[in-house]
Amino acid sequence: MRAISQDTHGTPDVLREVVIPRPAPGPSQILVAVHAAGVNPTDWKHRTGGLFVDRLPLILGWDVSGVVEEVGYGVTLFKPGDEVFGMLPYPFGVGSHAEYATGPARAFAHKPKGVDHIQAGALPLAALTAYQALVDTAGVQAGQRVLIHAAAGGVGHLAVQIAKARGAYVIGTASAPKHDFVRKLGADEVIDYRTVDFAETLTDIDAVLDPISGDTRARSLNVLRPGGTLVSLLPGTDPDEAAKAAERGVRVETLLVEADHAGMNAIADLVEAGALRAHIEATFPLAEAAKAHALGETDRTTGKIVLVVQEDGQE
């Protein structure tokens, strides 16, 4: 099978197409013929080195949308021919940027009806991150005030929709040219982070989702009401953060996304209800993965980038 591999860490140029044996599913695993696979910031961060997976050669990719080719011993949820989408276990289950991928059956769900593999392939990692942050961790409820940083980004634009689906009042931060986009997602307010200090204008926030960290994480503590929750996707750098959080009576959590069958089913339900949709910034064929990485690293994209492995069922 074809796969995108790297033998060293570095720029997008280290990515190359290789031909390797097709994997076989082990017990409780499924083998998926990959039709589309999202590209996320963690992919290019792993490509350059310094994150969780340091083995080489390395095939990147956690997002999967495709068709079950084969099931391993003990699998009851899926049969060959089923259309599925899911996230390979993060971080060590990596390997979806290939024609076939194996993973635990319970890392997947049936692909939502009415969307294609490109749309489904864009969702898993980013949508699970947003869902686990807002629903599982912060417990966002109707009527609560939720602040989502980088609201036009891969995680952020899905988080806006998930929070709105739960009945929250949603405030997003984004650059001015992206405000219309964020409002169309359902945000009630949008703040231009380049010209407005959110920490001076917002109060009584119930939950904050912060994919940026650094100064943004530290300042977000100041807008939370007592009992509020800050969920960050990156570790903090303020040694006094715990003391400040305790003084304000707020909770601070750092989230690392996990493979999640129930979460994937919840995401599928939101998609089928018309409450959640990924914005696709660009698609690239598998062989052009390096171009996808280069685009993502500009940090100017909106929504998601997707690799198309098979089109219309054809390899």
C-alpha cells in the first residue's frame, strides 16, 4: 500500500510516498481502507520532532474516514463494507496517512449519513478535542457563557458549534477578517484579539477553551466566574497558576485528546442533526502531503485541511 513516511525530522520535504505491506487487524481491531484523513497541527509538530511519538520511520495521521476492509477477532461493532470514521488512539496509534490503517474498533463510529468521506475525515481529532474539553471536562450547559480562543481554527470552529448545540452563549476570539465566518458558525460575540484585550472586556465566563496557552491561558483565568473551568490544550508556563486558580475559585485542566467511541457517536449525532460541520480549507491528494503541511504551517488557514486517499471508492 501507499503511505506517507519520514525517515528524519524536519521540514515538509522530509515527507515522501513509500510502498509498504498492508497491515492486518489484530484482536479487537479493524482494518480500514482510508478514503480521507485530516491533517492537524500535531502532525507537523510531530514531523519536526519534539512531541510524543519519536520513532522513525514514522507515518503520521490520526484522523480516518473510510470503509472497513477486515475485522479482527472479537469485533462485533462493524462488518466489512461499513463506512466508518474515527481517531486512531492519540498519540501512539498514529498512521492514517496511508491507503489502509488499523485501529481499535471502539476508536470508530459509523460515518454520519449525508456527508462524504472528506467531511467525515476532517472531524475526528479536532471534534473530539472540542467535545472532550467542553462536554466531558467543562460540562457546558444551556445558558452558560463560553469563551473559545482561536475560534476560526481547526478545533475552535468545531467548538463554537458544539457549544451552541448545548445552548451556550458563545464568545470567540479571531482576527477581524474571520469574524463573519465565526458568527456564521453561531458565535454570539467575536473579539478581535489583535485590537481588543478580552481580559479587560469579559467577565463571568463559565468555561474557556484555550488551544493557544502562554499569555492567553494566564489571562483567561481573570475572566472566569468562581466555579468556572479553563480547559487548555497546551501546558501552562506560569508557576503561580495553581495558586491563582485556587484564589479565584476556578478549575484549570490541560487536555490531551483520547480515542473515544461514545464521543465519536455523539459527534456523528451532531453532524446528522445539522449542528456540526467542518469547514474544509483545502484538500490534497495523499502524494501531496508535504504541500498540506506547508499550508497548515502558515497558521493562516480557517478550519481543516484534508488528504484525499481514495476518490469515489477508487484508489
